[in-house]
Amino acid sequence: MRNRNSNEEKNLRKILKEKRLELNMTQRDLGELLNTPHTFINKYEVGERYLTFTEVINICKNLQIDVHSLLDDVMEKSSKE
């Protein structure tokens, strides 16, 4: 069973949210780009919802994040905790 509060899950959510904010993008803006309600963005950012790998890829494309770099960053931050 997956743990929404694992270091990896928390760091993934944190990195994606930080990048969204860095781009001055609201949850609504990102939701529109992804063709999803803004509540989808809110739920994964606060840990109420898991992301599938496909969803992570689509979010990365819209936030201009390289998926490989994202995974490296998540693992690096998680190993330090």
C-alpha cells in the first residue's frame, strides 16, 4: 500500500507546487492546461490524492520540468531526510 506521507510523496508534491508557483501559475491555470478541475491540483498538492505516472509526466510537461531531473530531485531530497 502506498503511503501519501512518505518522504518521496511529500517531496514530489513540494517540488511540483514550488515549480508551479515559480511560474506564477495558479492551481486553476494548471488545471486548465491539464484539462482537469483546479481541485485536482489542490488535492495532489495537499496529499489527498495520488498521482499516476502519466499524470506526473503531463504535469511536468506543463510546468517545463524534465521528468528525469524531477525524479533525481525527489530521490536526493528524500535521502537527506
